[in-house]
Amino acid sequence: MDLRIDCRNIAMAPRWKTSVEQYMEKLQKGFTDVTHARVTLEKNLHHKKGRVATVQVVLSVRGATMTANKTEKTFEEAIKAAFLAVGRELKAHRGKQKSTEVRLPPAPLTGVIDSLNRAQGHGFILIEGGDRVYFHQNAVHGVDFETLEEGTRVSFNVEQGDKGLQATTVNRPPRLPRSATRTPE
């Protein structure tokens, strides 16, 4: 890991450099993917009283850059505050990385319409193994519910409902390309 420490408007005190290196060492124990760090200590010449010590910490990790900029009365306080802030940013970034999951839609099942009740707007699909799956007319996509007939082949997604399995979407099965339907000669 590349660490660069700079000072502006003030000479570097050995205790500040040691403090920065110690905080950086602690930070690296929890976050091993930090590739670059730049810490800048700056004395604010415009303030005669109060907060005159500013510390900026910039960290590079794979895919992101974290920055913390803190101004305090002393450089020791500013160093501590800046490293605490950038540590919180790293934790938040790590949490976002962990929570990012790619969900693929489930592969649709196929079956045959077993029965329809047009008056009540629902039906049942017979699937392999003899089980029946309930579906409502609102789950039908790409085809009109009124044109469905018993024996029609359909593809569908399923979930557990209050009274058993139910189809969340019902579609005509995808058509295979002509080359896939030909038999070899």
C-alpha cells in the first residue's frame, strides 16, 4: 500500500507522522484492499483562534475513493477525527458491496392448462408429476385469458400461496428456432 503524507503551511512534526502511520496501520488491519492513501496536514492561516488544524485523508480501494476532511484545534484531534470518519466511510462502502447481490429470475416451469373457470377468472395448470398449480387471469401475459383452452401448453413462474402453489406469471412457452426443431436426416 502506498502512503503519502504532506504538510502545508507548517513543518511536519515527528509525532504527527507517527500518529498517521499508526492510524493507517489500524485501518489496514480491517480493510486490506486499500491501495493508496494520501494524508495532508494543513495549518489554516486565516484563523488566529480556534480550529486551525485541518487533516484530509484520501483512500483508494478497488472501485472507490474515500475522503475525510476534518478541522480541529490540534493536529492530533484532527488526525483522529479524519481517520474515524474515513473508517466509517469504508465500513459503509463494504456494507454496500456485501448487500449487492445479483438475482436471476427463476427458470420458468412448463405445463398444460388442466382446467379453466372463465366466469371466476382463474384456472389450473397440470405440471409434471401430476401436481396442479392455480393461476389467476391477471397472471396471464402475452396472450388473452379468454383465448386460453384446456390442453394449451404454457410456461410459468410459481410461488407458494395461501392455499398452495400459484403461478405468478403465465406465458406461452418460448418458441424454438427452426433449426432446433428439425430432425437430423
